[in-house]
Amino acid sequence: MPNNLTIEPFITAMDAAEALHINIKTLARYRVEGVGPRYFKLGRGRGARVLYRLSDLVAWVESFERQSTSETGTS
């Protein structure tokens, strides 16, 4: 393994929902529908941990950025 390997810190789904100012259940629904930010699921079944990278949350939010009300966007 390279010595310069760095792994970006992960945050929990609860912390991600708080950062996005949405309900944790909304974030869970986004995962089911495939419309939310990228995430990682560590483990199997109901006990699996869902984690997010801050950079993925930022990228997802930025995908909604518009400069004008006439922009339609694809998100």
C-alpha cells in the first residue's frame, strides 16, 4: 500500500441529513429512489452502516446550482 494514501473522512447518514438540512427519512428515501448523493454501505442487512463523503454531498448540492430561473437543468 502506498505511503501517501489518504482517505477522506466519512460522516454518518444522520450527520449528512443534518448538513443538508433534510430529514433522515428523506435521505433514506433518496437512497431508495437513487436520487440522492453518492454513499457507501458497509456491511450487510439492517445492521449495515451508511456513510457519506463530504465531497459527495457538496457535489450533489452543486448539481442543483442555477444562475437563472429560465435554466431547466437535468437534476
